Amino acid sequence: MMEFAWPWAFVLLPLPWIVRRFVPAAPQTRAGALRVPFFDSIASMRGGLLPPTLGRRALVAVMSAGWVCLLVAAARPVWVGEPVALPAEGRDLMLAMDLSGSMAREDLTIGGRSADRLTVVKEVAEDFIGRREGDRVGLVLFGTRAYLQAPLTFDRPTVQTLLDEAEIGLAGEETAIGDAIGIATKRLRDRPTGSRVLVLLTDGASNAGVLDPIEAARVAVAEGIRIYTIGVGADRVAMRTAFGSRVVNPSADLDERTLAEIADLTGGAYFRAKNVEGLANVYREIDRLEPAVAEPLYVRPTNDLFEWPLGVALALSLGLGLAEVRPWSSWSTRATTEGVSEVA
């Protein structure tokens, strides 16, 4: 439907009548005017502005119509479309993923087959990212070094693609947990308070980088960031040796104490994922603790229409100007002259 953005412009509708009614006319004088010797000859050649049959009333009607069109254009008519749903802005969520060499251990299973830790983490994390509709999601990858792979963005499919392309050892063989927290904190600190969340996943202990994980967590606390930490890896795997089969713990180097302390300091939570089902449950629990905003926002697209009444006003003004330059009386005179010539 059509609406007017500035309807108050219509209060100017009686302005020409008010000026004509209450403002005195300018005195008829030639004082100070530019004198043109042949002005009287030019003036005598001009005929009426409109045909005599139309008269002054038609002139007033045309000028009034032009004024109304100008006011309609000034009131900014817009065509308002149907409401369109947009995703509501939710949380700012950074994922920090461990790419150290230990993520290559094949102590997890997926689809009934053995798989390395990173493959399992990718599949479950990509599903988690896909459910975060309305959230800005970013990605930090870390090994010996930590770096930002994807800034906070609504483009979740791109973040999923970047995570899928990550390779073990891409950032080095060691684990810089503190640096990963520091980079994520730097990206989250300028976002709205209460929406800053970091999910950090690792399978080991911090043994590289510049920042100590606990000190980095204290900086995150000062910036109002909640950190959810996930320790991934099986705790019991049967191995065959020369002395027979024995059970080992492939996650013996996982620093659960530090991960739990980081989560506790920042108001988050620590989760232990020993298999693919456990990891999926962890992400579902994070969904519950930090629910994505599901209610969409609605906007109504608008299309400006002011150019149409403005074009009509300009056309009317052009018509009056052309009539002034080539008056109807000249056309009538020309027609009469041509008729007399033909009779002769």
C-alpha cells in the first residue's frame, strides 16, 4: 500500500492562496529596471497565455495542479511492501579449534569406523554451527601458533567450509591454548555485553604460545566473555603389544584441571567428550546454555514514488513555459492567415 513519509508537507497546501490574499502586490514601477528600447514592440507581439475559451480559470487550475503535485512529491509517497523476515541478531560466538599433532590420533569412531579426532570434531562442530541461526560465528585455529581463520560473521556456511578445510599441523604440532583465548578475546571485546561466547576445544595441555591460559582467561573475564571448554579424546583404548593386549589412556596428556579452571573463571562450563555421541551431547548442552535467538525481525521494503508527482509538476511547468513562448493566439493568427491564403 502507499504511505506518505512526510505527510505534514500538506499543511502548505493553502500557502499560495494565503500569499495572494494577505500579501500586498508589488508596486508597478519601472524604477531601476533595465531599459530595452524595443520592449513595447515585443510586448505587443505576445498573445494570451492560453486560448481565450479557457480563460483565467484554466490557468489557475493548471498552476494549482502543479502546486499540489509538488506538495505530493515533498510528502515523499512510498509504496510499502509485505513484511519480510530477517534473522534476529543473537550471540557473538567464537570457536577455537585445536589442530595440534595429537588430533591425528584415531581413538574415536564415527559411522562404525575408526576416525581421527579432528575428523569427528569437524563433523559435530559443523552441525553445531549450522544450528546457530541468528548468531555471528567466528573461527580461531591453533597449534604451536594461534590465528584467526574467520572473523565474526552471519555467513555460517563459509565458517563451516573453512573448518572443513583445516588440516592437522597447519598451525604447528604443539598447543597454544592461551594464545587462542587471547585472539578470540580481542575479536569479542568490542561486541555487545552479554553476547560474547567462546567455545574452546582441545585434546591436550598448553605447551606453546606467549600467553598463559589462566592469565588469558582472566583477561576474558574482564571483557565479559564466557568460555566453554571441551576436552576431547577417548580415555580407554585396547592396544595389542608383544606381551598381549592392554588398555591405555590416549588422553593422558589432557589438562582437564586447567580447562575446568578456565571455564569456572569466566562463568562457562567444562565438558569431557570421550566419543562422538558425547561430543554431540556437549554441543547440544551448549545450545541449551546459550540458546540462539529464534525470533526473526520483520522489515517492510519501501519503494519511493516521489518522482512521479514531481515529473507531473515539471511537465505542467514546461507546458506553461511553452505556451508563454508560443502563445495560442499566434497559432490562431497563423491558422487564420493560412485559411485566407487558401481562399484567395
